[in-house]
Amino acid sequence: AFTMIELLVVVAIIAILVGIVIGVAGYASRKSSSGKALAELELLKTALEEYRMAKGTYFTSTVTSNTGAAYTSFVTSLSNLVEGLKFVDPWGRNYQYQPTVNTGSPGQVFSYRLWSQGASTATTVDDVDSASGNY
């Protein structure tokens, strides 16, 4: 038979192991979501390249919300170019798009920033950025 102390030691060891497994699983889940966001950003970049080839410039309006004419035009334009394109990140928020308009040639966009705010909108630490691939 086991003594009470032996049973408490076994329960404590099991609790420690469960805590470690839960921590590792949570870390893997966060990395998985970030990886998925990065893959979706790559698809969006492909769609933006297709758009640039067709129009001669990147999309010219900033898109930071899922409402308004800019968002509707962005979604419609890019969806027609790449099938199955998603505009919502793994955390349920829209991807962000910020064009850099060339001042020497008004209306011409030669670069852009495309990113997700990550799991927390309060900080930039967990943002997933298409330009750097950081997450």
C-alpha cells in the first residue's frame, strides 16, 4: 500500500508534467497561427503582384478595416485574381494594407506594407509582417 506522502508526490509530479505539456502546446498553437498568417500574407502578396501587373501600380487605398469602399474594392479586385484568398487573419481580424505613394508620380504605388496585428492588437510585438516575415 502507498502512504499519503507517496501519493502526494506522485500527484505533484503528474501536475508538473501536465503543466509542461500545456505550456508547450500553447506555444505550438501560437506559432502555428503565426505561420498560417504568414502563408496567407504570401498569397495576398501574390494577388497584389497580379494586380500590379494588370494595372501598372499596386492598390492605392489604405485598408485597415472591413468596411468602406476601399475594403470592398480591395477584396473584389484581389479575389478576382487569386482564388480562395482570405482577408481575415487566424485571430479573426482583417489584414492591414498600407501603400507607399510615390510623390513624384501621384497615384503610383511602388511599394506597400502588408501585415496582421497578431494575437494582441495592443502591441506590435506579435505582429506578422509580410515584408520581414517576422512573427
